[in-house]
Amino acid sequence: MFYPIMINTKKFNVVIFGGGDVGFRKAKTFLQYDMNVKVISPNIAPKFKDIMDRIEYIQDVFKPEYIKEKSIVIGATSSREINHGIYQECNRKGILCNIVDDKEESDFIIPSTFKQGPIVVGVSTEGNSPYFAAQLRREIMEICNEDMVERVEEMGKIRKIVIKKCVDNEKRKTIFKELAYLNLQELKDRRIKYENCSRI
């Protein structure tokens, strides 16, 4: 069983072993979240040319010394033996890894995601059907419009003000719950109101 979490992308580097289509898709996903991505492979697929200026490419085979602390590792080579070796090395060093051809050797799996402003959605079938996860993600994307993004951004601004000016935890919870049901103009009005008072 896998538990969904969100990590601070500034605290980890991504190391991807494998320069094929799967490695490319993984690299492109991590780049969407401004992560430092290193791809290690003897060869890479032509499509990597579109992101070469945003990744570090090392033309080499898997070597244990490439697996270091503060890393997230992806084993995406075409060799089961090499991917298993990547898993063993990560396990020995206590490094989180995703082995694309073996869910049981993976410490985490990567959901089908999309990001629009501060809204991030990840959909997973725990590896049972990545294609269905992608389809469900697309359906969710259709209901995520610009108005929703702006509302969430306003909620974030108000949240900072409330945390600073409201010392009553129960009142904070009530306010935060109310905000989810307000439209964009109501949120803007509420923000201005809170900005102009000393205490809430």
C-alpha cells in the first residue's frame, strides 16, 4: 500500500537511471515542479533534446556512487538486472527509489499529476492501471478553471493574514472553512476587510 504525500522539491535532487521514453516522461514530470534532475544513461532518446538545457546528463552506466543522500532515485533502464541493482543500492543506503518495472521494489510510485497555479492534483491506481489514472486526471483537469485558481490564491493570502491576526484557533478553523464556499469577489472583499483590521 502506498500513502500519498507531497514533498518539498527544494530539498531533494532527482537521479534517473535510464534515457528511454520512460526516463524522459519521469524527467519532464519532475521538471514541472522545479526539481534538479540528473539523467544517467549510455544513450538518451532524441526527445530529450527538448529539455537538455534543464537537466544534467551524464553519459554513463549505473554506478553506486551516483546514488547519494538527499536524492530521489528512479530506476528506468531496460534491464531488470540493472534496475534490481539500483533497488539494492538504494535500500542499502536508505534512499527512496522508484523502480519502474517492479512495484514491490519501489518505495514510492509517481501518480498521474497536473499543476495549475497552487492547485496540484495527483491520481494513482497504485500501479494497477497508469492509463486509467491518466484518464481520471484529465477528467479532473476539465473542472479546474481559472476562477478556481484565483480563488485558491486569494484563500492563501487570507490564510496568512488570519494566522497573523487571529489568536483563537477555533475561530481560525471556522474562517478557513467559510472561505472554501466564497466566490472570488467575496474572497477579495474578505481579504480587504481583514487587511484593514488590527485583530480578527
